[in-house]
Amino acid sequence: MAVPVGVRASRDGRAWRVRVDTLQDLRALTVASVGVALLTDLEVSVIGCRSPQDWIGRPGLAHIDRLEVTRSGLRADVRLSLSQPADAARVLAAVLRMLCPTNSATDARQVTLASGLGDAARPLAQRVHDVTSVERDRHVRRADILVVAHDSEEALLERESTVVVNETGWTRDGEHFEVCVDPSVHNPIGRPSHGLDRMLTARMREGSLELGGGLRPRRIHGDVTEKDVASLSDTRAVVGEVSERLSRQLAACGIVVLASESQAPSSELEWQATSVRERRHALRAYGPWAAMGSWPSVSVVMSTHRPAHIDHALAQIALLSYPKLEVLIAAHGDEIDVDALRRTSDGLPHPVTIIPVDRSRNLGEALQILCTAASGDLITKMDDDDYYGPDHIWDLVLAREYSGAQVVGKALDWIHLEAQGVTVFRPVYPAESYADFVCGGTMLISRGDLASVGGWRPVPKSVDRALLDRVIDDGGLVYRTHGLGYVYVRRSDGHTATVSDEHFLKKNVSRVDGLVRHPEFGTLA
């Protein structure tokens, strides 16, 4: 096969030198390189590498003899040598995983890529671990999910299911999906909760999108690229004629698409809600995960020792819309009537397990007991006194996928101060950013990642901080998504936090009398 464009190969073809402008280009090269060559040496230079600058990921590739990664500004250079040759796509994917945050897969099925895939398969690039050119044990099914460019390819290869990926869309076992959103490109990373007011005019012309109203006009040819996303990072909305495909890509980035200015949201809260609602829909409906049939299951864990909060906690759980959900509640101490709690939770729309935990166990131990009993691919912590919107779990799952972080959680944007009778909007901690802090009552992590750092520390308080420290010390990443759909509550009955209410009354952008009421928070009733 011919060496892909942009690659310089040695005479025997086992050493490649690659220079690309963006990680998006490197992803396209990766899926195009399946079955093209076996490599022992690879040098990659990425001129515009937008990823956490002080972080290097794990390659997930065997037989590495030498590995060097250097960064300077937005440039990244990787040199890699292997003691045994490997398929070019697998080696390029290893480089991607070092430069692009990539968390552990939650789907136990093995995804195998066939040769001949085009740019439409680019969202899978960082997950390339197996390709059809690699020999496997003949006693084990060759592929669980086989990804091909045409449904007639690899007809004799044993597999559980087939995903056909080409320019017309993705098809899984006869069901067609329109996949036009690449979450590694079309995502809201870097988008703040507040402060954007730039609106650009838009019109389609000869298949391209022309944007005006900024410092300089811009034209988007074809799909929205990484460079386009970066140039639109300060844009709140585009107004005018936009194709459906580009509308979905812009929406996934958090940009509101309006047909006219008369459709503009009426308040700052509505601007937030519109942006979040549309990015959520674009990523769910038009990203690759639905087409792969691989939404992860989620276990909610909650520890409570306060009988007065149980009804509130169960009401919040009942609102959650995520379809693959189980709930585990620790009845921590003697104050909770376990039998009554089991009867009350029977009517919830999600399966609930109540686990009594002796009062001699501290909070960290109680959470670990819950997580040991959990069966979900992902585990998220909820507190018994906060408010959670219906799509709260969806927001965390989506943020985990497009950020590649090991832990995700929500920003501490909305705080209800019960004693003061007010809810404040306080976006002090930047949303949609890699960070070292997220709200403890929103943390989500995979079971595998939790086990790899030793689980929850057996400490009586600051359990959230202790877990974040473990993940960061292990080389993992923490990502803070938007704060919409979560209200942190400071109750007047002796809250466990040590900071006073006065702390949260500073640096406010806005205030609402009483509890904020909005469908995104699930607080209308």
C-alpha cells in the first residue's frame, strides 16, 4: 500500500517521520494508516498541540524501547522506538494518547479497525488498540466490534457486531446514525460559564459558512476544524443561515446557533441553559458513542446519616434521566431506619440498594463499601442535601468522554444559602477546564480508575480532596464541566463545610431570592 500523504518513510518502510499542523490531522492519519505498514521507529511533530501543557499520557503499547516527548509552546515532538514491529495505526494511536487526554474505555468489547477507513472514522483514533492486520489467538473470537468502510469487507472475520463508517454516516447492524460531531474536536473545552457576549452573523455561500461581525470575517470550509473552534472560543452565538451539519458541530462547542436575533435568550441564565442543552443534544445524538452502542452504566453512591434529608435525596434521584443507572445508599449509623428507607426507595425509577454501615466506620470507608458493591462502569457521588437536574448524569458522562479525564465533576457556580434565603451565581472556578478541584457531590470516575489509585481513603472528612490528590499524583487528569444542573446547598442545620456563608456572598455575578427555579436544576416544583 502507498504511504499516506504527509509521511516520510525510510527505505524499508519501518521508520516514519510525521509532521502535522494539528492533532486533528494526526487522528485522520491514524485511521488511514491501518494495515499500511509495520513500524519500529516513529517521529511525530505536531505544530499546534492544544492539550494540558504539563501533562503526558500513557501510550498503551507494548515493546517500547525508547520514548521521548518534548513540548515547547503549542508544539509537541514525540520519538518512539519498538523492539518488535507494530501496525502503523497502533503506533500513531499510542502517540495520540500521550498528547491527547484519553481515559480508560468502559466498554469491555474489543474494537477492531479494518483498513481503508477514511476521515469519518477519525473519532476512534485515540482508541485504536487492535487492527485486522494483527494476528490473534485462533481460539478467541477475532473481534467484538469490527469497524469497516464497507459492509462487504472482512466478511469471514468472526465478530459480535459490525460498524460501517464512511462519508454517508455510521451503520451498526443495519441501524443508521448520522455522526457529524467529533468530540475530540467539537467540544466546549475552555468555554466559561459567564462573560461571553460576542455574536457573529452567518450565511452559507457555495457550501461554506461565512461569519462576520468580529474583528475579521472568517469562512469555514467543510467541517468545523480545531483551528475554527479556537478562533470562536470567545463567541457566544452565530446568527443567520447555517447548515444542519455545521449547526450541530457549533452547538457541541457550546455556541448557540440562532436563525435571527429575535430568538436570543431573554436572560443570562437562559443563555447558559440554551448553550448547555444544545451541546448536550449534539454530543449525544450526533457523536460516535450512540453509533457504537456503548453508553456506560453508572452507579450513584450516596452516604447519609441524616433522616431529615432522606426524602429530599430520594426526590433528586428520582429526577435523573440517565437510562443505565443504579443507586447505592449507605445508611450510615443508627439514626437511619433501614427497613423504612428500603420501602420508600422501592418506588424509584432506578434500582436502589440500601447498605447499612456501622457508625464506627468513617465516611471514606462508607463510600468504599458502596463502591465495592457497585456494578456500574462509572461511579458518581451524590450528596443528600444538594439539588441535581434531570440531565446531571448525562453532563458528567459526556464531559468524561470529550475531556478524556479520569475524574470529572461540575463547577461550583450555583450556591443556595438557606440561612440567607438566597441563591448566588458565583463562577469563580473556571468551567469546562482541566483543574485540581471539582464539586465533591458531583465527582464521577470509572470503577477501574478508582481501583487503580486504591479507592477512597479511609478518612472521616475531605474524602473528595483525598481522591482528587490520588488521581493527580498518579498522573491522571481532573476536568471541571459547567455548573448548570447542580445547586450546592448550605443548610442552616450545621453544614459539614468549614467555610462561612459570608465567603459565598463575595464575588457574585448575580443573586436570586430563595432557591433558583429552572428546569435545568429540577427545582420548578
